[in-house]
Amino acid sequence: MTEAELEKYFVDMKAIAEKDSTANKEFLETMTEQLAELKKPALDTKAPGTEKLDPKGGFINFADYAQAVFKDEVFRGQPNKQDKRLMAWQEKAAGEGLEEGTDSEGGFLIPEEFRTELLRISVEKSDLISRVMNIPMNVNTIGIPYIKDTTRATGTIHGGVQLYWTGEEVAKTKSAPKFGRITLVLNKLTGLCYATDEILQDSPISLEPLLTSVFTDAFAWTMDGAILNGTGAGQPMGVLNGPACISITKETGQGADTIMFENIIKMYARMPARNKKNAVFIANEDTFPQLAVMQIAVGTGGVPLWLPAGSASGKPYDTLMGKPLLWNEHCPKLGDAGDISFIDWSQYLLGQKRGRGGGIQTASSIHFKFDTDEKTFRFVFRVDGQPWWPSALTPRYSNSTISPYIKIAERA
């Protein structure tokens, strides 16, 4: 989220939260601090005493850094042969208030730019992270307010606001919105990587694309899975497990492991009108054979829908009901609940640690796998996420609830 987007979000939420200042005091204070942090001017690197820490630590790339770590062990006890950049980076990092690596234990803090690059590529590889509402967190816990609007059947909106047609000299009737709070608490997503002395010594250039590819893929892949299926226990709460997720029951007589066009129509119908513009379908690739042969009944026959006559010669459509269709292997298998879903991802909150300790924290050790001649690289990413809607909404004149999270129920 950019500074402008965060400020607009804050202004909107502040207007809501100020109506219940006691319940939302913590939220206002936290968001004010985060906006102030974003608005701080950059340091003047030419002014005395404001020299900025080189984000690369003087290294050309991650492979250059990794080889320096390897040489530190080879030439330990011979300061004139050790890489001066490595020790200089640790001293400067400590002076900047960053956590210093413990040289006596073979640990070194990996330069900031390489950590940032790893996170940036990871986000770009994810199908979902770029679509959700990203919340920067300078603290470990943050409360996000929401309006408790679960039903409008009684003529109220925003949890209790109601207007009345009032005659002359008739007393007005008061009403007020109801608020709730979603709490994001940062969890840790971690990984370890071992690199042999041989690859560090003989082919350091091979190490950088290997680590970058393997771990950016891993972070993106794991986060997609958590955003979809997370349990909320020590990890984000996935949309498919959230209390506001609506399950569309199968049709009468519908066979096991099948998808019917009626399922898709009913999913689309349960998405709120204002959320349809952002919503996308997301499905397991095993659903493709079912989608490709969907038909709508006409008399005793049927008309193909997704691949009409003559269209199979081109690229198969990646849209349904005019909305994008994303393929993701974290969706449950064909026939299970959620094998295809219709989601407005802007209604999912993803908190990521910012500031000190933010991004992907990385460190290395030359002693952890000493007996097998391997070096260890550690990766830690602090994040939490939850659906913004705590429950589905009952419209004014309908018995069918609506929600920005819709899935098809199991078809066993």
C-alpha cells in the first residue's frame, strides 16, 4: 500500500472510528504513528552525521556476500586475508540499531538490499498477495475496525443506522452504527537453506539464482496457500475457512466431482454488487475438464457454455461470467469444498511487518552444519491475515446472504 493509499484509508477509517473513540483509540494511535513514519523525510546523505548505511554492505550481489562468508571460515585467524567488507558491514549495522550477527558463532547479518529484493520478487510471483489489502505494521499487533453490518432485513444499515420519515413537531428517533475490531497478530514464516562449501568456493555465481529462485518461490507458494486455506492458528486465516465464506450447495441429483453451470450462476448471484468489479474466480486446475464441458439445458439437450462451437481451436478462455479465472494448486481438489471459488481479494487484510525487523529477515551461520561442510542461511517473514468481513450479510429484501467470499460446497 502506498503512502497516498494508506492516508486515504486512514482518513476513511478515522471518520468511522471517531464515532466510537473509546473502542477505537488504539487503532487511531497506531495508524497515526504509521502515517508519521511514512511522512518522515529522507536523510540528507551529504549532511554530517547522517551517512546512510549501504544497503548492499559493499557487496556486488548476494553471491558475492555468500562467498565472503565462506572465506571468513577458511581464513579465520588471518585478519589480513579475511574480507574487510564483511566485518565493516557488521559494525555499521550495529551502529544503525540493527541486530548484529555474532561473528564468534559464525553468524552474519545479510545486507538489507538482498533481503528487500527477496521479498519484492516473492510478492511479484504470488497470484494473491498483490490483490489483497496490504497493511504495513510497525507493531506486532494492530486492530482494524469494521462496521457490524450483518443484516438489513430490519431496515437498518451499518449495524444500526436507520432514518425515519418524520412529521412536523414529531420527535426524532436516534440510531447509531455498531463497530467491531479485527486483530492482526504477526506470525513467523521461516525457512532454512544449506549451501555446500563446494558451491560457495567453486561456483558462487550459481548460488544467487538458486537461493533467489528457491526461496522466492517458496514464500509466494506458501503465502498463497495460507491466504486460501490458513487455519488462523499460528498462521493467517484463509478465506475458505473464514466465518463469512458462503458455501453454495450442490444441485439436486448433481454427480460427485462435477461442476454445473448452475453452481457458477449461484456463486455469482451471492457476490455483493459493489464487490463484483474486483472479484475473480480461483480454481484447482483439475476443474478444467468440468468447466470446459459445462452446458445449460435447452429442452432435452444442452448448449455448451465455456467453449462454444469452434472456439476450441484457440486458447481456452480464462474467464467465467466475464471475470478473470486464476488457476492455483492450493485450491482443494475437484469435488471438495472450494475447488472453485469467487473472491473479492480487496476484502482480505494482510499485515506485514515494516520498519526494524520488517521484510524478510535473513542471517547466516558457518558452524551449524560444520560436520557436513555446509553453510546455513535462515529466512524469517512476519505476517498475518484475515478476511475483513466477520460474517455474511442479509440484504433488505432477500433470504439469501451475500459475501465477498463464495465457494462451492463438497460434491461427494
